[in-house]
Amino acid sequence: MAQVLRHVKTTTEDPRLLVGLDAPDDAAVYKITDDIAIVQTVDFFTPIVDDPHAWGRIAAANALSDVYAMGGTPVTALNLIGWPRSLDFEILGRVLDGAGATCEEADVSIVGGHSVDDPEPKFGLAVTGTVHPDRVVRKTGASPGSLLVLTKPLGMGIISSGIKEGNTSEETARIAIDVMSRLNADAARVMVAIGVEAATDVTGFGLIGHLLGMLGDSLDATIDFESLPVLHEAFDLAAQGVLPGGSKRNLEAMADRVDLGDLNDAATAVLFDAQTSGGLLMAVEPSKAAELLGELAVTGVTGTVIGAVGDGTGRVEVVSA
Ligand code: CO
Ligand code: CO
């Protein structure tokens, strides 16, 4: 993808473009006035669960998340729909209801959209938000010694694959849908109030991929495997060979930048698992970590310290007991 994006021309000379393709982040940020910048992002995908209403909720939470990851507040959204003529439009109605419910919860107005005839159903949203130009939270900017905090459990890609293949328990499927439908709104609000060095949301590149993105070439990180929040059945499914294509590609592309110790294959799979609507991954100064976790808990968000940033060179070391 990065290769292809090189062909996209951006107006780099425009000083109002605060975050663009020069240093890609979760969303683009464009300054309108000294007090207001707009945050723009788009995300859509094929069905990840069988229940159309849940698909809509998850797609909306996932699309809105990139605005939250920038420290922004989403304001409006546009529906993006690819739908086969052969498929009941009643089902699409339920997808849209789900997305509508999540946007309402986020206080976001759906103001339009576009649909095309498509042999494979696809759904997502283009989202516009606002942020103060001086308070944009970038994915880079962490410093050595800062702690890494994650706000949602991992394993959602593996579990979604398991749901499609019919070998995930109903209980785990229900929890996973709940996790993926949850907004990162409260997590973002607390993050901005406390102040963090850097943040991103964990999505298609998995925990390791997004962490490497935060680190760049001048930082490294140590992850404490035992501390990772994981929806446990993901380990069982991975051990049975359930692994989405995106997670496999992550593993192939990034394994050489990670020291895994003697971690088994199922545990490794979870580290590289492509997430949908994952949590925020933040780098916070150690002195602020307790307050951050405390304030997250007040809003019902479980933040977990999963490791620390070091001053190495773009690598991740995973330690386990
Ligand atoms: Co993102
Ligand atoms: Co995105």
C-alpha cells in the first residue's frame, strides 16, 4: 500500500495541511482557523460478522475511531455502500440502522452517502471531525521510558474468522461484537484531558504493526506478553489454525523486526492479528500513567500498561515469564 500511495500527489506547500500523506497518521488534519482544524478519514470493508446490525455498528465504531485516535471529535459522517442487486435490501437497512445507532451514540450526524452495485457487499463511512490545531495527537512523538497503554483486548481478527467458520463459542462471539462495537470516544476524551505523547488505534496491522508505526526508526519497545489483554478463545482458535489473511501477511512482513523469545505460534498470531475497531494504543509519561488508567476506569474503559518505549532502533522485544 505504501508503494502505491507514493503516486498520490499531496499539496505539501499548503501550511494549513497539518497532517497529510507526508507523514501519514490515523487521519488527515487540515487547519481552518487558529482554533479549529478538520479531521478526515474513511474506512469500509466486507462483512466481518453475520449479524447485519452488528456489522453496521462495528463499521461505524471503526471509522469513527481514526478521528478519536487523533484526539479529535467526530461531527459528521457519510455512508459508503457497495451492495449486490441479488441481496435483500432489507439486510442493508439493518446495516444502516446499526451504523446509525453507533453514530447517534457518538453524537455524529450521518449527512449523506453513496452506494454502488457491487458483487460483494461492502460498508463503511467517511468521517469528518474537529480538533484544536495545537492539540492534535500524533502517532509519533513517544519518548524513551514512556509506558504503552492499550484500551481494548486483542484477538478480534482471529475470532471474527472463527465466527465465519462457525467454530467460535456464542459467548466469545457476543463479547467480540461488543468490543468491536464500542466507541473509542471515552478513551480519547481521557487521553486528551490527561495528555499523552503519542497515540494510534490498533487496526489492520495488528498490535505489532501499529506499535512499529509509533516507534519509527529511532525508538524500540518492550512488550510484556502476560500483561496483554486478549479475548482468550483467540489463542484456542489460532492453535487450531484459524488466522485471517491480513494477520498472516502482518506476520510475514514484520516478524523480522520482533524478538519473540520462545513464544508459541498461537501467542505470536495474536500479536500480529489484524484488528477491526481495536483500542487506542497510547504512549504516556510514567508520572501520568496511574492518573490515565484511573480516569479511563471512571468512564468504563479498561486501560492496560502492556510495555514501555526504549531508545533502540525500530524493534519490538516481547518478554514472557
Ligand atoms: Co487508525
Ligand atoms: Co483507517
